[in-house]
Amino acid sequence: MEMNNSSQLQSVTKDRRLEALGDLRIIPDEILCAILVYLTPRDIARLSCVSSVMYIFCNEEPLWMSLCLENVNTQLQYRGSWKKTTLHQLHLPSEYEEPCRKPLHFDGFYSLFLYRRLYRCYTKLDGFSFDHGNVKRKTDLSLEEFRQAYDGKQPVLISGLADTWPARHAWTTGQLLLKYGDTKFRISQRSSKKVAMQFKDYLSYTQIQHDEDPLYIFDDKFGEVAPDLLKDYSVPNLFKEDFFDVLDRDQRPAYRWLIIGPERSGASWHVDPALTSAWNTLLCGHKRWALYPPGKVPIGVTVHVNEEDGDVNVETPTSLQWWLDFYPLLADEDKPIECTQLPGETIFVPSGWWHCVLNLETTIAVTQNFVNSTNFEFVCLDLAPGYQHKGVCRAGLLALDEGYFQDAKNNAFFTEDNLSNLDPSRKEKRVRISESLEYLECEDATGGAFKSYNTWNPEFSYDINFLSMFLDKERDHYNSVWSSSNCIGQREMREWLWKLWLGKPGLRNLIWKGACLALNAGKWSECMEKVSAFHELPSPGDEEKLPVGMGSNPVYLVCDNVIKIYVEDGLEASLNALGTELEFYSLLSKFDSPLKNHVPGVLASGILVQENGAYTIVPWDGKGVPDVIAKCNMNPAKGTEVDFPFGVWNKKQFEYSKSGMSIFESINSGACSSIWPYIVTERCKGKILAEIRDSLSKEEILNLASFLGEQLRNLHFLPLPPLKNSTFLDSKPKIEFPHGNNGFLEEDTNNKIRIPAEWEVSIRTLNRKKKDITSRLTKWGDPIPKVLIDKADEYIPEDFEEFLNMDDNALLEVGKSCSWIHSDVMDDNIHIESCYNSEGEKSWCPNHILDFSNLSVEVNTIHYQMYEHKKEQYYHTGIRLVLLKVQQYIVTEAGFVSFAGDPICDLIPIHLDVFRGDPRLLKRFLESYKLPLVRRKLCDESVKGGSKRGRLSYLAMCYCILHDDNILGAIFGMWKELRTAKSWEEVEEAVWGDLNNYIGILD
């Protein structure tokens, strides 16, 4: 009888894992679940049919939650379960949803991982007995006491700050539902997409969900979608000092959030961006807080710091999981500082502090991050180039290799003037700082708690002089890769410091210290003063001590002069930049181009050399090779023995030689880092367009568009310097044409055309871009619609020779030529001067285009046409995209990009940045520009034949998609209605459709 019962028991409890999973049984359940997230919903449905255990894994709600959030198109509506919600998003027939109502059940399968996760999903927190914690509570805290005892030192809970706010009584779920039920708020979740839900749908979700990490409203745009909410509260007097308030709303980083979340939701462990401080006021419900001081990494948290750009990524369990699975294991000495926040209380979180928040019930709160006098230097330090200091700020001495700290103490002084003499060892691509259960000692025999895991080193100090030791002196703001995790763009950061310098003169000592950390301002200011003294320019005033925000190099405004020091991308790139600019100015005068009246005049130029602490200046007009440069083995390329050896042709050859390198390799490939070319030009009168564009009238903006069209035409018509026996063109066979063009086209007796090397480079580049286009767009993610990402490969042409109009039929009508391009016609490089219009009224008129340091030519495919009535050849080319800033989407320079030359490319930064997508301004620009953008015959034949090739809008859209930078983020940031577009043709028509009506007028 006992044997029979035993046999029955074995039969009932037999583990089906072996047969159901086969060889996959060796994979831990948590890894298997992590792999499934990368499959599509259709693949998951197919996999669920493989076996009973796969059916269980494939029907887990957390899996379908992840699938849903990765596929949702901006707005979400919960359908009772994440599987149903996902299927609804896929627009499947209703009969496919029927199986969701009849789940299958299997015995004989046990998973501790799935059980723990299920337990967390149904955990109720009302039974948890949290005490008030050990964070100090204060009432009527004065500003003086706050600064002395808490600001930058420790967290504090403050009562009474919100007593007079309307939000104290109006911010309940019921009242917000009545007023904002149809308003869409942004949802925080672990996805790259920005998902929004109507408030009424979100409340319905919170009442029926059973998620381990529920969605919660975390909206930094709530002031735009519900502006009345901003009237319901005010920034407490303790936190009103905010250095970011000198920036315009669309320039400053995200800083204020509306937070609404149900029980079990919350924020996992993190340090606030850029080491800012924060205050958080709770209006409704209860929150549990856990905090650790700077440098003490919580158990279970892993910090990654990218070696190349300093990008910081934190891996952490959910807030609920940490409290349930990790917190009970801590010894008393390892437990965090804790508190339960009550309605009406405000908690202050200092700079650099780790914190984790768990909502014990439905809560409503408002929070803001800020930069003040106390944390300003830490924010600047975090924005400095490099990676070691970012790791130390967050993970303390765990971020350092063994023995590194002792070396730092031996080689650096804890002073403001001597920040770092370190050369950090970089053995790995990423620095990994980890504290998890594997690193803990064994259980204590009596208490069962783990002993101290020693994440705190008494030698660590969250002191700016201590942390500054770990800056990398070899990296500079102007020639380092900008981290994608930085809260502000590179140019915006420079403009921020410049505005602070001008707007807060009483704080200049502090601002100078911050600028020295972030920009190495002391070094470049000293260089500027040496140049100014050598050329007997007036001494710079106090206001002229910092570089201005514009441009990619240190630029100083000194009285009536502008001093620019070439730094970007290293010495060789800087030499070519200055040499090309000087060559360009020389040609403007030689050919008496009308453009010369609209560029600043050159007063001086040369090379600044620092050696053994002393500075030497070598005047240089761009001609010849100075001895100091020859000693660095930076002689110009073979075949460029011309008046300007570092002119445009040498620059192009240099760019091609670096095109295969990563940005990091290219920047760090140069030598002689204490040599800097410079130029001194006249200072233009008036203002930068970026400063006054919002005050310009409609007529003034239209005049600006006409001005830009005319000056770009002048730029594209300016002849290029001769190219003598260049290996740049001789490296591969050229295409030969039956017509000559000043040496650019060559005739042979067989009337054949051979493809030049530079065309082949363009084709290879475009082919490379198409190969990984889906992965690149997926990486960029929101706001690019996923449906368009999936269709990008289909939209882009298969044959790039045809795309470049190099097919057999058009071959004899396509020529190769070159044109000067500015590369950076943006609103911060256009100067506007006060004038009087025809009616005698004061007005603003564009007068100068600035910053020609990115001057280049594109050696690409050109639409070539012979006009019999004049026998003139018109040729022009594309423009390289640089910083493209639209709303919060930032596109940064990625170095040389060889797009096959359409002048259409010239329009992209102008249309999206200067014109902000206004079709009227684009039309006015083209009326002034006049040059044809494509051969009319080719365009007509393509359109009649149903080909997209001759459609100007198609060409422009392809260039946007293929670009190395996230141009699409700017487009979908500006045209928000296109986020629901179903085809690229729809986007193409909305953004570039007006180009199809343009023909061009010939003089």
C-alpha cells in the first residue's frame, strides 16, 4: 500500500522540465525569461506551442508587459492583461483573443524564480510595519539653517512647505480625474520609448493591475499638457536658487516631474542626473525612502561607466524586489538611511546621494532637480570629459583598479589649482562596479544576516578637490566624445556657463571654478591672453574671460576682435581647419566674391606652442609648413604641393584617411597636444540670430531666408583651388567624360566614363549605412515610430549607383565636381544687425555668416548639365550635417560623412534648425538660391516612369534616414503628428514635399 502511494506521488510530482525543455533545461529560468523579451509577439506565440513549459514561460504577464511597451505607439490603453493589450495593439482579429480567456494549466513544474516574481506581483504593502525612519524631520526650517546643516550634507524631511499650496487639497486622484481625465501624461517604465496614457485609462489600470513594477506617471512635460497644474504649487524658498534658470525652457534639461503611482511602484536605486540635488513634495499617500551617501553602492546594484565617453548605466532590481529580497539580508550597519514620507512633507536629496523609493499606496507628488551654489562644481565635474571621475562620484573607490588610489595620492595634490596628474589605465571597454549577493560573506550563524559588504572606504570623500583628482588631464571638452547620459548638450553646456558668467557677476569666482572643471577654462583663457598680447590687442576684460557658447572650438570676444583657438579633433584636424579657412578667405578676395562682404575680416593667424611651461607664437598665414609642424611629422599629403599645403584638398584626404576610425580613435590619434592653431577676426556688430530670433517679425525672417539663399549660392559658385597630381583622385581609376571641365572631366577616344575613387567611397559608405539601418534606428528609438523602423530598409533604394544617378542611361549626363560648403549654417552662426527699413522703421537685417572652421568640399556625384545658350556648367554639392537642435532632440557632429552630392543636403540643417520646418522660409530661400537641385529632364523622366529617384523629397528623406546622426529624432520632435505615420512617404511629403515644386532659375 505504501509502495502504491509512493508510486502515485512520484507520478504526480514528476518534473516535466527535462522533457519539455530538452537541452534548454540547463539555462536558468531568469536567463530564459530575459531571452524571450527579445522575441516578437508572433515568435512568442509560436514558441508557446513547442511544449508545456514553454507555454508557461510564454504566457507570463511580465513578458507580455515588456513586449507591449516595446511595441506601443505612444499612447497606451490597458485591456485587463498585458497579453490582451499587446494583441489589441497588433490589430488582430477578435477570434485570436479568445485563447487568452482559456489558459492551460500544467502540473509537475516548479520555478523558484517565477514563484518569487509572482509573489511580488501580488504583494500588499498595507501590512508592512515601516517606522518613521532615521531621516531628520524639521518644521519651519530657515534658509540659513538649511544651508549650514543639510544642503550638500544630508537628507532632511521638512513639514509646512506645501501648507498653502492649492495642490495640497486639489491633487487627489478623484479631483485630477474630473479635470484631467482626457489628458495624456507620460509613463515611466523600462523601455526606450516615451509612452503616454490618458489619465482616466491610467487610473483604471492602477485599480486592476498586478504588476511587480507597475507603470507610474513620471511626466516632465506636465506643465505643457496641463499648465494649470503649475499654478497649484510653487518652488519652496529653500530651493529657489537654480543656475539652470538662465537657459530658455527648450534648452534646459528636464527638471520637474509630476509623479503618480500605485502600490508597489516606485523608483529603483539611482543617483540624480549630473549630480544635481532634488526636492520631492508628497501631496497624497505614503512613500518609503532608502538612501545611501555618495560613493556607497547599494547591494544588488551594478554601475557601468563607458571608458570612451563616460556614459553611466546603472543595473538595479526593482524597488519592490530590493526591499523584499535584499534589504532583509543586510546587517544593521549596512542598512540605508530610511524614512516614510507623509502627505504634506518635502524631502531633500543632496547631490550624489543614492536613493530608492517605494510607494506604499497610491501617491501623488511633485519633484524638481536644481543646481545651486553648493552643488554647482559637482555638476560641472560630472559634465567634464572622461570616465574615472564619474565612476568615483557614484561608486567611490570601488570604481578604481587595485593600487590606483595610492598612485593618485602620490601623483596629485588636493588643491584647486592642481586637479590631476593621472593617466588612468583602461584595460576594459567598460568599467564595472558591482555589489551583489555573490560578494557578501557567509551567513552569520546566530542572526542569519550578512556581515558588512564593505562598500564604504573611509579614505573616500565627496569633496570637490578629492574627486577632481580623478579627472583625465589628457581629455579636453573640445576634443572628447560627449556622453549620451549627460543631461545637457555640449553646446548648451557652454552657453549655460557663458550666460551664468554674464548674468551672475557676483558669483564669478564659483562659476570660474566650475568652468575650469568642465571646460578647462583656465588653460584656454591663458592661451587667449598670450595671443592677445602677442598681437598687441586690448587686454581682455573680466566679462571676456570665458569662451562663448557657440562653435566647436574655444572662441573669445575681446573688445572688437574675435580669437578662435582650433582644438576640435586634435592638431592635424585643427591645422587643416585653419589652413582651409585661410585658403577660402584668400579665394574670396582673389575672385572678388560678393560673399566676402558677409564674412568677418581676418586680422591675424598663427600657431601657439606650449613647451616646458612657456608659450611661443609662430605667425602663419596658411602658406608653407612651419618648422614646429614639420617636427611633428604632420607634413601635407603627397600631391598637395600648393600655396596652402593644409588647404581644402589636404583636408579632404585627411578626412578620408580617418573615415574608417571610430570617433574615439580619431580624436586620440594625433600627437603634439600642446600646439594649437588660432585666428583673429573682426567682431561683427549686432547679435547672434539664436539670441533674438523669437523677437523677429515675419518680414525679417523672410529677409533672412533670402539672405541665406543668396549667400549659399555665392559660396557654391566660388572656384576651388587647383588640384595637382593628387593621390586623392589617382588612388583609383577615374571616370572619363567626353567634355572637359578645367581638368575635372577627362576625355578619351572611346567616349567612356570611368568611376572615380571618391564615388566608390560614397557608394561603399551608403551601402554600409543601409546594412545596419534597422539596428541604428532601433537604438535611437523614440520618437521614431517602430512601424517606420521596420519599413526603413524597404524604403531606401537597393541600388545606390542608381540612387546617385550613375546608371548606364544617365552616365554620360552625370559629372563629378566639387563645391565649397559651410557645414554649419545654424542659428548661432548667423549675425543680425540693427538697421532701418524702407519706411524708416528700426529693423533687424542679416549681415554676416560666422565660423568657417568646418569649411569643406564634398567630392561626390553631381548632376551635370550643359546649357547650350551659355555653354556654362553648373555644379554644386551637399552639406555635412552638424549639431542639429530641435526641442529636446540633440544631433551632434559625427565627423566626415560622405553623402553623394546633392545640394538638397545643404538644406537639411537650414530647414530644420534655422527655418524650424517652415515651408514659407524654404520657398523664399530657394527663390534666392536659384540653382537647380536636380536635372529637370531626369526628374521628369523619373516621375513619369514611376521612379522615386528624381523626386527631390525622396532624395532628402533618404539622406535624413541614412545619416550617422539622429536627424529623424529632430524631425519627429518637430512634426509630432508624424509619430503615428504608417509610411515613410507620409513623412517625406510632410517634411520635404515642397521641394518637388522647385525647378531653379538660371542666370
